[in-house]
Amino acid sequence: MAAIQGRQRIGDKQLGVLFDGGKVRRRREWRGVKDTLYDYGRWLYILSILAKFIVKPRNIKAMFRYRWMANYLAVPHMVDKFTMGLRDEALRIVHTAMDFVVYDVANTMDDVFRGDRRTGNDVEFSNKCVLTDENEMTAFMMGFPNVKAILREVPTMFVANLLTQNSTTHYLDVAQQFGIAGDVCPMPEAEAGISIDDDFAVLGVCAVQCNTTCDGSLMGNGLIAKRLEREYGIPTFQLVAPMRHQEDDVQAYAAQDIKNAIAFVEEHTGQHWDWSHYFECAKRVNDTTRNRLAWLEMNSTPFPQFVGAPFSLYNDTNYMGNCGRSEKFPPIDRKIMRYAERGSRARRMMAKEYRHRAIVWGVQPQYCIDMLNWMVHCWGIVPLTDMLSLVNTRMIADTDTPENREQAFYDMAWLNENMIMRNRTHGGYKVLVDELWEFCETMHADMVIMWEHMSCKALTGMHGQFEEQARARGIHLVWVCHDLCDPRVYTRQAIRDQLNAYMRTVMREEPLDPSIEVLPDENAW
């Protein structure tokens, strides 16, 4: 089943040579003439995005004002780690998805610094901005065409840590010096640390937070909200999604809270809800859902196409952060679909051999390591999909009628309840445990990569149940410990070594590419 890429066969050249003597810092990966030229062109495109962003005086000012801005020097390398070893359609799918994520984040940051009181200080623009939680569906903003939803924590913590693995360690130390416990999830703790350290942009006429996934998030939101309200006069609304979100008896409450959030935004922005614009966005949400389901169906075949962290990150950006509000995402979806269909017809593969098909479950540390692409090339394990991408599958009402206007509040509530970080960790035993085995059967997976986040209490209580049920079904369950965005607890190589040990001792297998079994990348961007 080896795939031919021009004159170069996948796997003929070991990828570890890139790290021998630091070659990865001096030249691009050779992929054959056609793919190398394409990859180099996309690399130049990313540099052009960065150049257009940094030439603006307010953005230069932000580079010197905010500590986390230095991480954005690593944007080209971030894309490189997702494309390592890829050719043909797989290379183009990842570039199409991730390059647009880079573009979207650059636009978000440009808006942030335009309204920021410390940099651009565009008061008129800032008064049309609503700060939103990074772990929040922006569905309640779908009816406000003239209001900007600003996911403020996305550039400061989420993307910064995706770029460089050590980006949050300073803020974690600040939070713990402030008195926050060290065993709290590092993501909300780092966000709180950024706020404590006064290292966040100040803009917006109001803010909307949500109860997201855990007590750690509630703790971080509380600290951030108090500073926004008391020091900067930015009122904050708490949008509460029910814990038992699969039950019918909580939906009326959830819909009412969406109505309350919309009324809050109307009150503080002076803008009114536009039903025509909402239903335009709803159509795009449904297109996103259909495309995601089509990609997952394609991944259930012997030749998966759109997999790994790029699938998750693009889905996160499009489904949750965008939520149908941008007209620019549907053309990107269609372009990815064309590549995926072409690759499926041609039976393209990302490695010379596929040995195992894996579902990735649990809270994943793709912020600091792209283990999913690595395990394809090193061990022939294909990551078919992950827990965070298995979100909403329902179509929402997208035609403007009196009945659908009322249904829309329930649809927005459902989207909020099923955002990526809570639809599996809340809602009961079925969504976390039972449905995992259903996905394994549907996607013909023989392995589960189970991320065990050391500071997350949501999955640890189910450890024994996962073990017993996987054993009963003959599914290989590989536990991989990490601490999300704190690499001091588990380094990149320590994370990889857990899979290495399982594959050598339990599976009795040798790596496809032994040159990348151990990578000297602890100090790499």
C-alpha cells in the first residue's frame, strides 16, 4: 500500500536527518520538486501575512508591550511541524487549513490591538466589540452583523502555546505566586496569570464568559471578570450551559440564558439582533457540520485524508470561534473537500504503511507537541479523529420563519452546550465512555490513544472503566500522560516515549522510521 510521490517514495528518506546537526533550522524539507515548490510558496505566503501584520505601528507597539507577542516569531515553524513528511493532497490539506487559521488569528490580533487602550485605542471600534471566552461558542453573536466578537485569550494563551511550548510557564508561576494551586489545569491558570500580570489587551464595551468545562475555568474566569469590571469598567455576563446537556428538561433554561446573553449585548452595544443575518450564519454552520461529517466518513475508509491536529484546530477555529459569522470559511471548506476527495480516489497515504487506526480521546496537548503527525510517520498509527472534533452533528434551523425564530434560541443553546471542551466531559457516562466504542466501531479503529491530563479531574475517575471495556473489545488502549501546556511536567520526548514503550513492549513492533523515535526538539520552537 505504499504511495508514490513523483520519483520519491514516502518513507524512503528518514525524517530524522532534518534534525541531524540542526538542518531543520537551515533549509526546507525536500519533498520532490513539485511538493517542495508548493511548500516553499506557502511558507512565503505565511511570511507575507506576518509582514502585513507587523508593519502597522500599533502592532509594533504591541510587540514591545506584551510578553506573549514574541511567540509569534515561531509561526512558520508551527506550520512546519504539522506538515513534516507530507506530500501531495495531505500536504495541501494541512496548508489550506492551517494557513487560513494563521490568517484568521492575524486578523483577530489586528482587531485586538486596534481597540486596545494601550496600543491602537480606537474608541469607536472598541465600543462595537464584545469580549468572549476562548472556550465558548460564539453562537449568541450570530445575529449581530455590526458587532465584533473578540476571543481575547486565543492570541494570548491558546495560539501562543501552540507556537512555543514554554510560552505559558511564566504566567503559571505568576498565578501560583498569587496563591492559585499548582495542580489546577494549566490552561485557565495561565489565562488568569496573564490577567494578574497585567499582560492582556484592554478593549470592548462588554464581555461574555461561559462555565466551559471545569472548576479551573470558573476560577480563571472569575479573576478575569473582576479585573475587567472593577478596573476597566467592562461589564461581564456569565453564560451558563447546563451540566446535563443531553437531557430535554434543561433545554428551556439553556435557551433562556441565550436570550439573556443577547439582551445583555444589545443593552451595552446599542445594536439590535438581526434575524436575517442570523439565518445566513445558520446556513454556514450547517455547511460546516456537513463537511466535518463528510471528512469523518472519509476517515472511516482505508484511506483517511484530513486527520490529526490540523483537523482539530481548523474545526475549533471554524466551528466554535467563527460559528458561521464569516463568509471566508466556506470557500476554504470547499477547497479542503476537493483535495480530500482527490486524495481518497487516488488512495493517497501519509506514510509508507498504516499499521493501526486510532481514535484520540481525552484532553490533548497539541498546544506544545504535534504527536499525531509524528506517530503516523514513526509507527504507522493513523489518528482518525479526536474527542474535541466529535461535536455537534445536528442541523440547526436555517430558514427564517416565526417557528424557527423560537427554535433558534434552542439551537444556539445546543451549540453552546456542545462546544469542543465540554460535550464529552459533561453529559454523563454515555458521551464520555460508551460513545467512544461506538466511534471505534464506526471508524474501524483498533487502538485508542488516551491522553491522561495530569491536572484534569474529568477523566481520571473513569480510568478503570476504560481499561476493562477496551480489554473486553480487544482494543489497544494506550495511556499517554501530559500536563497540557506545562512542558516542565512532561517534556515532548517524555510524551513520545510512552507511546514508544507501548509499541515496543506490548505490540512487539519496530518503528517505520527509527530516526524520529527520539527527537532533539526540546529547545525548538
